[in-house]
Amino acid sequence: MERAELGHLIDVLQREGREVVGPIFRNQAIDIGPITTEADLPIGCVDEQERATYRLTRNGSARVFGFSEPAASFKPYIFPQRQRIAAFRREGRGFVDEHHEEPIPRLALFGVRACDLAAIAILDRILLEGPYVDESYRRRRESCFIVAVNCAQPGGTCFCASTQTGPNCTFGYDLVLTELHAKGNHRFLIEAGSPDGLEILEHLELSEPTDDDIDFARRQREHAADSMGREMNVHGLTELLNDNTQHSRWDDVASRCFNCTNCTLVCPTCFCATIEDTTSFDGKQAERWKRWDSCFTLDHSYVHGGAVRVSSRARYRQWLTHKFGTWKEQFGMLGCVGCGRCITWCPAGIDVVEEIEAIRGSDEKVREEVDHG
Amino acid sequence: MKAKPKLAVWKFASCDGCQLSLLDCEDELLAVADAVHIANFPEASRAVVKGPYDLSLVEGSITTAHDAERIHKIRRQSKTVITIGACATSGGIQALKNFADHTDLIRTVYAHPEYISTLPNSTPISDHIFVDYELRGCPINKEQLLEVVNAFLNGRKPAMPEHSVCLDCKLQGNLCVMVAHGTPCLGPVTHAGCGALCPSYNRGCYGCFGPKENANPRALTVHLQEMGVQRDELLRLYRSFNAYHSEFRKESERIEQE
């Protein structure tokens, strides 16, 4: 597909009645937001990511996807920050159910990286394939058409090659793009991954890729896999973390952690939520809302009589051991997709890769059955 | 029909901004007036109904011996006491005097210091009486004020999370100003409630709502120093409207001694 045809792809998706959301330039960063024309894409933007640092520059390049993973994931579009889940009106001695499902827009998630595809697959497993189906999530997911993009530009905090969730997209998309940009040649490889994707292809002006195109894509893929900012040994993580619940590193990281919740909220697989109830002043109407929560809040571990995880040590340990250890026991896969957002967006500069390495490097096997706080 | 609960609003050392938030609830004011009997609210009406009161909203800190007495009278007349704002919950901006010799300050400020009779410290209401609920902020958020009155009226727990401003930033889809712009921000150690107002406009958080639960300003100081924030500026960050509030106080005193 020629570069000029990219805008046409967006048009076609819109003509299908879809709202296109994808990477946009916003407030000195690349965020995820509505895309009305291809000019909304952050063309020529390059990001630098390191622990607690994100900087964006424009290098004048014509590359459309010359940046690494955006600040936000697509999570808010399939698992919104807040949603009303019930509404009642008092009538006589009973209640009338006033809740109605909001209409859900038909979305096209555009420019989804392999890490975020893997994250969506994890959320699908948990929220759709477990014993309890999240109906709101199901409706949103079913409305999504996914245009993925093979990542050519891993960032400084990326490690998807270690978690085997990227940089190449292998599943979970309707269409996948590979940007081919070199020596005056600017084209995209476009492949369909579903019948819906094939149908969209029929509306586009395409030509067969050359052997050079395919070779270029292969080399770009290999180069991306070799240029990860970080590397994590994921071997035997569940056992390692289970064996080190009393490791001294937990105290060390607790002294640096703000328990501010940023890591969990930027994480594309964190799905914790809490429930808030509201009433009208006269007590005749009541609503129940679900909103994002985090294992770093005190309320998150509140059970009758008090919270279970009071200290930062307990909260950080909960997050790390769940994401990289018990998640596997619970859901059958690692909870991390190696996108590196928790490293970039932790304002304290805590690096999960480093924390896990520190524990692996001094495996103390200090495990206790009972731990108070 | 059940009698409406009697509401009283009391002022101590403060600027009146928080109690005016109640009058500022223009759209909801009629609903409030329908639900409660505003029995004592001099900012709103001269008509004062005697106690006891079902709900007392207390603004301001205790700075005089007279006020230290008066707050006990209010407690005795009130079934529920909710303090509103940074002055009432942490001593307010006037608690800056707690870090200095107050007689020196009086001599500096007043032409006739002999007319001034004040306590050495500005203290929160909870240092003097049992407080049922504390509403943070300088000023308070009117939505939170409505929520706490609403919850009181309906006998439910107010939705008033103690988490950081960061969580509210992420609920709004804000970008982290500290990570993306290098702007010093107190958000990671500050109690939510403002709806992440300043970061929504690309400013760092000023900590108007005081420390969040389990705040770790010690770690934030290390990070801010790495960003180049100097000692004096750090002190000013922690010593504003909530200077005397637990973790902020401890951290500013630690920085001072360093």
C-alpha cells in the first residue's frame, strides 16, 4: 500500500461508521485520542523514554510510526475510567430500576502495538473468558476493529521481546501495518487477520509487495527485537517471587515508592476497579458507579474492620508479585506485556526490571506463611 | 413529615472561602435548603436558630484561648461535626507561625503588639474536640461539600477517597506533568479532592488538600532534588496551606535540619 493510501484507510473505517482512535500529539507527548484525518497522527515525532522521563521531539521525518509506545494504552476505550453500573428511583415502598446501557460507539483502534494487542488479549481472558463476564467490557470489545502496527521503534523502557509479546503483531488484529520507509520509498505492508479486515482491504488501492519490501520488513522486525531498551529474565518468576515474600528488597523499594498508583493506571493489563454509590439529596435516587482503582490505595485492600495492606511494602509487593507471579497461577499467563509504561510513568523512577533482577540476584528464599502488613 | 435536620456553620481563624463554597453551590443550593434547615449561618442569614444542631460545619483553626473554649460549646450542641478546609483540618496557612516564635511575629506585624492576645500555635479543630469527618482543601471542593452533606443526610458513607492526586489525574486522562514536562509536582503525596485541577492546566500540584494517606514525601524530596529543586523551594512546597499537617510538617522539619 502506498503511503498516500493511509488516509484513505482512515476514511474507509469512518465510512463504515467507526470512530477511529489512535496515537495523537497532545500536550508534548503521544497520547491516544480521536483521529479524524491522517493529519492527526504524530507524523515525524520521536520520543525518548527512560525511568520517570518522557520527552518528545519532531525530527522532520515523514515517518508515521517513528515513535515507541504512546503514554496511554487503549485501555480507557475498552475499560473506561468511570461507568455507571446501576441506577434506582424510590417509588412507594420499592425501587424502580432506571439504569440503561449507554450506546457504545463502534470503534477502530488504530496503530495498536504488539504489546497493547497482548494486553487486550489478557483483558479478554480475564473479563470475558473467566467465570464472570464483564458485560460492559464485552460490548465495548465486540465493537472494536483493530488496526495494528508492527513496532519498528522500541523505546528506552521497552522489553516486549523478553515477555514474548512483541515487537511483531502475531494475533488479535483485523489489519496489521508495517511501515516501510527508506530512501525515498514510503509504503506500508498491510495484512488482514480476520474476515472483517479482508473486507476493508477490498476498498483500498493495493499492489503486491515486492521481495525487497518483504525483506525490508523482516530486517526491520529483527532490528526492533534487538533494540529493546531493557531485558528481563522471565524464567521461573512465579517461584522466584513466591520464594521471596520476605526479601529485604521490599523494604528498599517501599522507601522509594509514593504509592501514587501511576504504574497500575498506565498498565494496559491492570483492571482493578472500585464501586462508589451516590444519592440525590432527597434520597429518592441512587446510582452505583464503577471507577478505576489500584492495589496501591488503602481502600483497595479494605475488608470489614480495616485494610489488609497498610504499608507501602505490602502494596508494592502485591503489585509486583501479582503482575509477574501469581497472575500466572490465576490466569495462566504473565500479567506483564513489556510495554515499559510503568517504568517511564513512575514519577519516583522505580523500574520493575531492576526490582525483579535485584530479587533474582540475591534470592533469599525468605518466605513466611503469615505476614502482618 | 420528619423535621429537617438543623445545619449550623461556624467560623474560626480562616478567610471564609470554605463556607462561601456552600453559597457557591448555586445549582444545588435549593436542594440543600430543601433537605436541611439552615439554622445558623451568619454569612447567609441573620436569622439564627438556637441549638442543638444535627450537623455543624466548622471552618477555621484555633488560634486564641477564647476560640479554644468556643469550639467545645459547639461540640456540645452538635450531633455531628464536620470540619471544612485546610485551616480546620490542619491549622491552615496561619500555622506557619508554629514554626517560628509567635511573639517575634506579632512584634513584626502589629504596631501595638500589646493589643494582640493569641496562642503560640494555630491548631486544627481535631486537636481540641472529637471530629466526625474532615473535609480537606484550600479551599474545599464544593462537590465534596455537597457529597459529605448528602451522605450525612442519607446515612451513607461519603465517596471521599484518600488516594493521591495522581489517581485523579489518570481518571481524567491527564499526562503526568512531572514525567513529561519535568514540572515539580506534589501530586504523588497529596490527598485527592480537587479533581487534579493544577495538573489539568499543566501546573504542578501545590498540595492544597494536604498529605494523602501513607504519603511518602521523603521519597518525593529525593526525586525533586534530582530535578534540581533547591532547599528553600522544597520548604515552601511543603509549607503552604497544610504546613502543619503530619507528613508535610515532618518532611519540612527534616529538610530544615538537614
